[in-house]
Amino acid sequence: MMAYLNVSEQADGLFVNPFPPARAIAGQPTELTQREWTVAWLAREDGLNSIREEGPVRRFVRQLFGVERKNPLSDSRLEALRRIAVLSWRYGYNVAPSEIVHFLSAGWSERQYETLLTRIRAESQLLRGRMA
């Protein structure tokens, strides 16, 4: 079964974007500070296991083989940024909606999320270009 976007539905002859850009709400920041960009940049080195809950079996295997686990950041807001950055470095725009909700509920704005993804995508393309 295939899905498609019906472009025959137009408003005033223009295509209606079903995914509008993030809303800019007055008073909400749209950029990240240098400290926040550093957290996002360092998150590209973190593995997915750094954001997963650690159960007893995983803890046993990690201790058995002496694998160190990255501790979460003590600032819950920065930890939410690190989590979304880890996922964005790995999956780009294909991040689970629940993770985006968690990010937004930590006090981040939609525009900051959009800015973060734009920058991560640009950096990923730049890094891939250097490797080629």
C-alpha cells in the first residue's frame, strides 16, 4: 500500500503545506546559547545506549564486560537537549513524537528544536563531505 500527498487540493492556486514551519511565539527564544550548542555538538559522540533506561540485565552485562555508561547531565533541561540531539544526530528528522514532547516540556521552544535540527543536518552533511 502506498501513501501519497494529494496536491490537487490547492488554495488560491498555491500548494498548501501540511507541515507548516514552527510557530514563533513572542517572548520565546529561537536560538541556543554557546553552552547549549556545545551540549548538542558533544551529543554526536554519545551512543543510543546513553539515553536508554538501564534494566537489571543490561546493567549486569555492562558491569560484566566493564563498559562505562555515560551519566545523564545534572541539569534536566540540558539533559533533554542532549537526548534530542543524540536522536537527531542518529535519525535526523525521524525522532519519536514522544521525545519531541519531552524536549518541549523541558522548556524548549519549537523554534529552538527547528534551529537545532537545521544545524545538525548541515553539520552531518559537512562531516559526510569530509569523509568522502
